[in-house]
Amino acid sequence: MRIAVLAEHAPGERRVAGTAETVRKFIALGADVAVEAGAGIGASIADQAYRDAGATVGDRSATLAGADVVLGVQGPDPVTLSGAAPGAWIVASLNPFAERARVDAYAAAGYEALAMEFMPRITRAQSMDILSSQSNLSGYKAVLDGAAEYGRAFPMMMTAAGTISAAKVFVMGVGVAGLQAIATARRLGAQVSATDVRSATKEQIQSLGAKPIFVENVAGIEGEGSGGYAGEMSPEYQAAQAELVTAHIAKQDIVITTALIPGRPAPRLVSAAQVASMKPGSVIVDLAVEQGGNVEGAVAGAVVEVGGVKIVGHRNVPSRLAADASALFARNLFNFLSAFWDKDAGRPVLDAEIGDAIRLTRGGKVVSPRLLETR
């Protein structure tokens, strides 16, 4: 079986779907691996490192020739996949809801598209979960980006010249990214608080030494929504939360928002009025800016200043830590394919539970129930 690792061509994308480590492991399973020249440059991986691991390195045409599995970070343009084997697997983060036309094109070309972000959040798939691995780095980087824009120290410092107060950091949304943001801000010495619509996260917040900020006595979301994500809030909860957050946010130095709902625009958590209530010099980091943003006034790909408050809206935050993000992403892909490796067949054979969850196209048709429900 031939595995192709492609170079990424999306603007600002520096990650790569295969590293020298995972190439070596795939070859140990019995696969042939081809890597597109320059694929790892953004992640500080030289072509020679792939050659040393046993892969062949060439242009895109040579890399794709006869490929049974094509690995990418973001979904490759179907028109650039000429030469791949009929029915080849396209394994990447495919953004199926926003890129439905591309998914249809995969189907028309006869490829089997496997969306890694549809990986079910079950115990045996944890090591395959690209959303968790990349969100973990996003939460960490969000704190560093906020600190860079803040322009003041995070920890309390007692000096002969006087005391510097600790920065106040408020994290909104306590998923993987939010938990890492809390932990990172705490390690830097900030005074941290956090909120989420899921009541179960209160103990997680406290376990990291942060203060939970929760609406009390109003029905919100007691449990988690589908796949471990939060669902949408009730109107009553939204109103109560807005009142609570408005009072709290005005006292904060840095706010980090992380809330996403799969397949839908990001929920609005911070209004323009709430931004205006913050002190000049404060910073908001919106990790959901590419899905519409949690913060009113956030601009994807830019740092804007509104009334003295900086709103940070970097795109593709994991790519800002390309080497580590690539290492984790590539391991997710290897863990996925190797878990289903059939020695007799010499290739992975998916089961129904995971295969049906992530498969978008097969036999020239779109087969994902989640996508078919949206049409």
C-alpha cells in the first residue's frame, strides 16, 4: 500500500500531516510512503529527514502516483489529486460543513473522504482525535498571544519599588482549549476565572486552581451535547449569563473565548457593550474567529483595537506552533490507520463504529448521515 503525504497550500498553513517519526512507523507496518518535496519545511522538517526515514520525496505528481491513502492537514483540492489510485482514501481535516462543494467533488472523483474532525469522542479513539490535540495547543498559544498584546506582567511581583498586581484572566468555554488556557495562565501567575454552560466543568475549573463563574438557578445545559460538545443555550440562560459576564468582564485584563458548536456559527459570548466596559489596555483573544467569532468586533486574521481594547483574531492558531502541532496531528493519523491495520490485507480495514462516523464519501456518493441531514 502506498501512502502519500502532501504539502499544504492553504494560506498560512505551516503544518504537515506526516513527520519523519510517523513515516518510519508506517514503513515498519509494510507501507510505501511518498512525501511531496517541501511538505515539512513550515514545521522545520527537511526533505532529507523524510528520506532518512525511508520515504521517497518528489513533486506532487510523483507523490500521488498510485497512492492508496492521501494524508493532509487541510483537505486537498480534488483537482490536484490526479494520479491517486481509484477509490483512494483522503484522510485530513476536511471541514465538511463549510466545504461541502469540495466533499461533493471527492465523491464525483471516486475518492473515499475520511474527515478526521468527525472522529467519535470515545475512549478507544482518543489518540486519534485531531480536534483535541490541536485545541490543546490553541489554548496554550491563546494565552501567549494575549500576554504578548497585554504588555504587562502576568504574575504578582513584590519589589522594593512597589507591588505589581497579578493579571486577571477570564476563560470562556472550558473544553480542551479552555482547560489548557486556564492551566497555562495559572502557570504564568495570573489570577484566573472561567465559565461554561456545562455544569460538569465547574469541578474541572476548580481542579486547575481557577475560580468558576456560573449562572445559578437557571436551566442551561446540565450535561454535554453530542460528541462531548456543548449544545446551544436556552434564551433564559443566555440572558442570565450575559448579566453575570457583563459584571465580571469589566474587571478583567485578558479574556479568552473558545466556544464552538460543530456545524454551526460560533456563539456570540462578548458583545460590543461588554468590550467597551473593559479597561484600556485589556486584551480579548477569540479562538472561534474563523467560525464567525465569539466576540463582536473580532476580525479573522487581524488584531484590532476598539476603545483601547485589543481583540486578537489570529487564524489557524495551531499552525502558529507548527512543529508541535504537526507532530501531534501526524501521530493522530498514524494511531488511526495503524489501529485498523490488517496484516493479511496489507492495509487498514475500518470497522463500522469509527469508519461510518468519519466517512464522508464512498462509491461516488456522499454517505455521511451528518452531511445528508443538512441538505
